[in-house]
Amino acid sequence: MKLNLTKVVNGCRLGTIQNLGKTGDHTLDIPGCLLYTRAGSAPHLTHHTLQSIHRIPAMAQLTLSSLAEHHEILAEYKKGIGNFIGMPESLLYCSLHDPVSHCPAGYVTNKSVSVWCGGGRVEMTVAKFMAIQQALQPDWFQCLSDGEVPCEGTASMKRARKSVDRSLLFLDSCLQLREESEVLRKSAIIGVIEGGDVIEERLRSARETAKRPVGGFLLDGFQGTQAMLETRLHLLSLVTAELPEDKPRLICGVSRPDEVLECIERGVDIFESFFPYLVTERGCALTFSFDYQPNPEETLLQQNGIQEEIKSEDQIKKAKTSGCNQDMTSFEINLKEKKYREDFRPLVRECSCYCCKNHTRAYIHHLLITKELLAGVLLMIHNFEHYFGFFHSIREALKCDKLAQLKELICRQAS
């Protein structure tokens, strides 16, 4: 694996990660995202349907929580999870937890980390964790870590220090077992940066992890509320400054478009793509504009017209609603609303996805109201396409020194 940076501007890193995969012939563009999957399958989509989406990320994200209960079957199969799920050519990254699912705290010890599967809690010792990774045979995998200390100002210095100590101990043990495994020597371990909001511990975690032979770094615990965003971003800047330039930086739990741009400006390379899935589950469609131009204000008005006014009114209503609507953002529209019953426009004008080319907002509204499974399929196609297009736009903006214009456009649409 080789990270080739073609441009670095104000902390933003543009380039490719080359020589990936077991054969070394895959590349991954950065900044970029992973393909979010559940048990190795894109939500709502068959493998054939997934191929209709443009700019699919080169690397798919698997979650240990969805696969751990089946590791004995995979160990007996012996050909790895890629062949098992019908994606033998895909790059695969295995994370500990599903970013969409809540993980109860209080189950990390000095000897184990717990993951929550369909059948309940599964305790992971280092030996068991590495045995599962040997059965999965991913290209990258997140190392065990104590990730229960977020950047929310609630953890003590002692607890933050313990999280770093445990994570480094897990990392050393996993690295040793990887060297003893012929199967896993071709897989890269992603070291995890922990430490909560304690600057000294975060920096110690970054420096010590960077000393180990890891393939990259996962920035954990930086997800949270908007109220603490500035604190988290400041801490993120300090941490990435301690990391070597020649290895990729991943971040978990961050996927809102405005937060993605903030993190890219602080040196983050790779993100998860669970945001389109959450939007789909709400019965919503991504409609935000990422078409940056020299005059972004004029472009936005031309493209969206009075739609922005409607969105603003919707945001006021959202605060009074209950259920999943509380999680809605200004980057999407709720197609369950009655106003879309006779709206015969595509979800997004000029979108090249199958849904927008063949169906209307009114049809998707009908599918959602009648609870047809096709609604999730069409929305997932569109939301993935839109989100992957957003990351392509980020890379193009960096090439043309237009990231400031793109960020201004996105921030104007953020709630």
C-alpha cells in the first residue's frame, strides 16, 4: 500500500492510495468514502442493482458486529468473506461496530471488547478477534480499542488515560498475532486514536500509534452533537498534525456533508457512508447542491429557486414533529409529506441515477405511503449516487482550488 498525495492545500489532502488488495492492483481516491454495507450487502440493494450506481467507492465497509456470529462458518469456508458474499474483487475494510447501531457502554475490559450482534453481546478477546479476522481475510481491519470515551467533555483524565493504554495494549497484541499468521500478513491493521477530549491523551495516542507498523489510522470518538463541534474540530486538528503524511486517516461516525468538509480541512482522508442509509430509512431523499461555481449564490438560486425557502419552513416544522423526523437535516426532503403527492419532478434535476431518470417524487411518495419495499430500493439508489457524487465534487474542487466555494455552498444549505 502506497499513499500518493498530489496536492495538499490548507490541510486538505488530495491523492490516491495505490497498490491495494491482495494483488496490489487497486487504487482508492482521497478524500473519499467507504461503501456502507450490512453483513456485506448494500442496504436494500442486490449486487446487480448496486452496479447501476456511478462512482461506487473502491472499498466496502464490513462490520464485525454483523459477521462475528458467523465466523465459524467462514473459518470452515476458508476463502474469505469477499468470496463468500460474491464480491471477490472488492476491497474490504472491517470495522468493529456498525455506525448506525447504538453500542451500550461499560463492556470494555483490559482483556476484551464487546460487540453487539443480532443475538446479543459477543465478547472479543485479542485471540478471538484475530481468529475472526483470519476467517474474514479483509484488506484492512480496525484494531480492537477502548472507544467508549467520546469528545463530549464527560470523561475524566483517568478514564481517558485508561482508554489509550488499553488501545495500545490491544494494538501490540494484534500486531504480534498478525505476524504469526500467513493469511493476515497481507491485511493492514488500522490503529485507533483514542483519548476522549483530553488533549494530552489524544496526542499520546496519536504519537504512540504512529510508532507501530500500522497501515493507517482511525480517528475514533469525534462524532457528537453540533454544540461540541468546534471543540471536536480543534482537537482533530491537533491530532492529525501528529500523524505521518504517508498513511491514510479514517474517521468513524462522521458523514454529514458539512461535517465532512470540516474534517477534510483538518487532514482526514476517508469517511463512512452511512448517511445515505439513514436518509433512506427516514423516507427522505438527498437534494443538497454540490455544484460549485465561481458565483455559487447565483447558481444555487437558479437550481433550487424557491425550494430553499420551502426547506427553511420545513426546518421550523421539524422541531415540532416527533419520531425520525427529529433527525432530518436540511440536506434532504421528506417524501412522505402530502405536498409531494402530485409533484411529478425527479428527486433532483440533472441527477443521472436510475430513480431520477425513470420516476418522480409523486411515485416515491406513493410507494412510501403504501409501504412498498421498492421505495427503499429507489431511495437507496438515489441517495448513494448523490452522496458519492458529492465526494467526487470535493476532489474536483480541490484540483481546481475551489473548495472554499463548495464549502460556502454546503454551509448555506446546512441547518
